[in-house]
Amino acid sequence: MANTNKPLESKSNIRPMELWGLSVIDDGKAIPSAQRIHRKCSHGGSFDKTSNEDPVGGINKDTRNSNHGFLHQEAADLALDATLELLEDIRVAVGDMNFLRLMGLSQSSPLCFVIDTTSSMSDDIAAVREATLRIIDSRTGTLAEPSLYILVPFNDTGFGPLLRTADPDDFKASINRLTAMEGGDNPELSLSGLRLALSAAPPASNIFIFTDAPAKDITLTNAVTALIESTKSVVTFMLTDVFPARRRRRRQSDSQNPLTRSLTQAQTELYRDLAQASGGQTIEVSKLDLTQATAVIEDLSANAVVTVFQATVDPGRRDNFPFAIDASITNIIIYITGVQASLTFRLTSSTGVSQNSSEPSGPLATFSTVGNLRQISLNSTNDTGMWEISVNSSSPYIVKITGGNVTLLVTLTGSDSATVTNVTLFDSSSMSEINGSVQSLGSNDYLVRFREVPAGDFVVRLVCEDGGSTSKTASDRFQRQSTTQLRTSSLSVTAQANSSNIEPGSSLSFPFTVSSSESGTFSLQVSNDRSYDTTAPNSVTIASGGGGEANGTVTLTVPTSAASGTDVTVTIEVENAAATEMNFAVLRFSVVTQATDISSPVCQVVNTTGICPAASSLCATTQWEFIANLTDGINGTGIVTMSLRQGNGTLNTSMEVGPGGENVTVITYSSSCCSQSVEVAAVDGVGNVGRCVGQARVMTTPAPNTTTTTPTTTPNMTTVPTSPAATTTPAVTDSTGGRKLNIYSLVVSIMVSFIWKHK
């Protein structure tokens, strides 16, 4: 952040502190920037002893209770303006789409594929390519366009590289470049590819993994499970050629006719467990039917898809599954995965209308069967209330019901009339549930207490009531269920680093603590998704009477070749000696090269010519021109991008060499007097933003029919990186207007916290 080259105009003795929207009061005395950048300003007042140290003074922007509280509003407004300007600088530097992702704002989900690229997968890659083109072409330019595209290839010898892009054409080109290559042994590094995708994808992403081979890296199972639970992402496995009996893979030298591999049911067990833990599915089809099965990707990756109900039945049996449909849900789809030859179902609506599995198209729904997947799409209906699906199968199966338009998060937002009436912990394996005691804390926050929790995996199920309705019927209630499974553990591991940034070629050490209600030795495994070097103990021991804790240190070393901006995810896994308890901690770091360029590009106004008429009706008959020089200095990283932020005229640029050898970008802006303001933003190589702002001169009296052009020179030098105060001259101003981003959405979100007291 650079210093301004001219004094800032102020209506009081408040001076802007050029550090992240802070302000100081200095009794009218300017504070040298050499002092300002070393300390933040104080709150001021008689009890603030630091206000007598440099920078002297201070003002409390939080309240008006200090002895200079009469300046509170001006200081608060100045801090707000500076914060808005900082956010605007970031938006200019990274672009609108990247800025929205930085703020966590998106109206759509990312599209994430993890693909096996060994020779037997050529048909699968072609099916993925076709599905990708369908999704991208149908959604580009709409609100449903994916916010991010992620691709991770893998085979039996390696995985990656990771592609993470917001450009659909870049993603399509990468998909088209995928080729199936002959592999070595049959198992593949599928979990390594999945771990890389989970580390790179935003939380709550839908990830699709395609393979026809078992996992070679099963030692990563706990690390992948930890990432699934921490990111709340849903993983769906698309498995091809799964057979009841495993055929021995044969080799054939003729690469034109590679033999198809096959998976046994036992080998798919790991994939099924991971899918179930994430709330996803394991879809098993032949290669010939894969193109038809990929249609499920379009359904599950659509916007605002929520899980209404999900249950796993193992071993198979006949069971009834009630679920609630409310008026806010549309596009309801029921997925049943399992051996379809022995599976039947009966669907019953809230009004008593029924349809069974012998009717592919009936009064309630239409369904199709591909491989082990049966997809039942409900017809458009107004029949809200309690529905039921009865399933009968001798083999294990999973029932999942999804709907659209509402997002489930245990803080209830988006409605002033809805209230939480019941929260349960649901164990889908035993079909049992535990009711909670719901206490309203106000502001749509709820505290839910339970007498106990299930011993195994469970999900949170929520029932709410719309208090805005005058009738209290079943149709006024709605139900939601979390996708990711939860479980309790008497074993925990926590870790916290002093910094989330690490420089290339350096190491970062951070402590961790293992806690357990039992004593003994606990195995420890530390891994990261970049294969950087880590050192950590292989185990820790909690001694009897030792307070139930053991401590250790992890050291992460980043190679000098690591690129600045790379992210790395470290997973710490801990397990007891009996292998009955496991827990994890996940930390994320960014590789950042130390910045040496902290100065924004500097603007020097060269000339403003033209006088605009006072009468707006004559604006089109007169032109004005603005010329300025932009430079990043002799030691700067150089101006990388230029953009016209305000103005409807024509912007031209040219390059010159300044007297000190620095590169100078000359900007020339010309416009009719119908557009009398211009703002040009320049971004240097490390993201510092500078602005040139110009204003046309306007005659104070109505202009005659003929236009007179008078050149005006304003040689002022201005730096526009952070100052929110306005300084004006007849030809140039460095004040900028804040921009507000309004995004409206109606969400029902659940955040659940459990506080466990170990005896």
C-alpha cells in the first residue's frame, strides 16, 4: 500500500489510516507513513494507555461512549468506505467470478470428475465426455452454470495433475485430451485421485468417480473418510462391469483389443462404504449402459438439490420408508441402488394413491433401470404431506430421495414464521432414531439436547412447521436430513498452526493433541495431498493418570519449486490399538512467496482537454479527452492488466520508458460530454490496484452553438490504492463510489454442534 502524493481533503481532524479501514485522530497533525505501517491505531479514551504511543490518538468506531464520541459516526463511515474500497480493489484484481468464489457466493455447484485412464476405460471416458458436453452446453450462460470445474485423472502408476478452472472451454478441452492408456497391475490409485479432488473442491461439492478396478491405495481410506466428513462433500462412484465372481485378468499384447477388467462385489465394498459415508451412491452398470447412467450426474449436480431421506438396508429385507413432501420441494427423485432382479417397490402418496414396480409409468411417477440403479421421478404434484415407499429385496439396497429449491443447513434462516419442532438422530442401519429436546434461543437459533447418541453412524433429521399457515395439518410440516453421516468417538485429535501461510523452501511446525478417555498407545499417520515431506511421531502414548492427553509436533516442508498460490491439505489420523476408534484433524495451508512489491501503480494526470456544455441536450456535440501516465515504479512487478471501470468512451494505451528507466503506460481516454467521468484501474503483478480518475470540465453558463476547446493541464501525481477520502480538482478526483452486491436466496440451513462430556 503506497502513500498518497498529495494531501487528503478532510472535513474534520480524522486522517485515514491506510491499513484495512482503520482510522486515527491526531489533533490535526499528519502521521508519517513510516510510523503508520508499524502499529494499528488505538481506541483512544482515558483508559487506553497505548493512545500516547505512535501513532498518537485513536477513536473508537464501535461506540459513542469515549470522550471524543462525537466523532464516532465519521470514523465509522470512513472505516466502512475504506473496507468497501479494499473489497473493490480485490474484485478488480481477481475479476468478478473469482471474487464471488472468494466470498463463498455462488448460485450453482461445481462439477468435479475423478477418472480412471487405464486402457479398459476408453468407453467410460467417451461417456464422461458426452455427459460433460451436455451439461456445459445446456447450462452455460444460465444461473445453473457450474461455478467451478475440477478434473483429476488417475491410473495404477500415478494420479493428477489437478485441473481447477472456471472456464468451461478449458474443462472441455481437458476432457477431450484424456486418453486411455495401458496400465500395469489391476488395482488403481483411485483413492489418491479422490483425495486430491476432495482437497481442491469447495465444501459440500458433488464428486463423481469413474473406474472399473479396485483401489490400490486402500491405506488412504481413513484420510479420504476424514476429508469427506470435514468437507461434507457427496461422492458418487460410477463402476463399470461389476460381476458376482472375479475373473482373473489376462494380458494380451494386441493393444487394439484390450480385455475388459471386472470388479467383484467384494472389491466394491470399499467404494460402497465411502459413498454411504458421504451420502452418495455406488452405481454399477455395464460399459454399454454407462452413457445412459451418466444422466444421474445432471440430476445430482443441479442447483439446490437437497437430501430429503436416505437409508441403507443390509442385509436385504422388506421395509417401509415414510418421507415428507412440502410445497417448497420440486423435481423429487427416488434412487434405489441394489440388485434389481430381486427388488420390488410400492410408492404411496399422501392422498392414498399407489403405484408399484410393475408400472414403469403410472399416476405417481415414471422410472427407469440401469445396472443396479433404479431412478424414480415423481410426476408434478401438489400432494404435500407424508408419502411412503415400501421396498422388498433379498439383497442389500440403498434408498435416497432428493428434491430441489431448498438448502438444509440447525440454524434456521430465510423464514420468520417457520419453527423447528423435532430433531432426531437417525441410525439407518438399525432403522432406529433418538429424539432430541429442542430449545429456541431466539433469532432462529435452536439448541437441541439428546439423552444419548447412536453407537454407530447416524444422520441428523429435522422436522419444521410453517407457523404462517392458519391450519395445522400435515401439509404445513416439512422434513430434512443431513447427507454426511456422523459418529461419536471417545478419541479426538486437535491441531492448530500459528500461520496458514508457508513460503517455498521453508518448513512449518505445529503442535497437535490427542485426547482419549482411555490410556494406551495410539498410532498416528500424517499425510498431505501434495506429497510434501512431513515429519511426525508414528504413535503417541497416553499414560494412566496423565490427564487423558498426549502431545506431539508435525513439521511440513515445502520444496523451493512449489508455486506461490498452491494450497496443501494436511490430514492427521489417530487410531487406538484395538482399531475400534479413529479420528482426524484437517489443516489447510497456502504456499505464498513473500511480497516485496507493496506499492500500487501510480497515476499522473498529464492533460484534460475540452469543455462540456452545461446543457445536457448539447452533450453529444462536444468531445473531451483525458491523458494520464500509469507506472509501477522501477522496482515494481509491472502493470499486468488495465480495465475501464467507469465511462462509455474509448480507451487507448501505449508504452513508454520513463526518465528513471521505469515502464510507463500512457492512457488516452476520449468521450462525448454525455459521459463526463472516467475511472481506469491498473493491477500489477502481485495484485496491487491503482486507479486513474478523471472528470470533464463543464461550463458554468450555457454554451453557444459553437464548441470551444481549451486545453487544461493538471500535473498532480496521485496514488489511488486505499484512500476513501475524496480530493477534487477541476480536472481529476480520486474518490471512488462503493459498489454493493445484493444476492438474495431463501435457504433453510442446519448447523449442528455436539458437546460431549467424557467421564
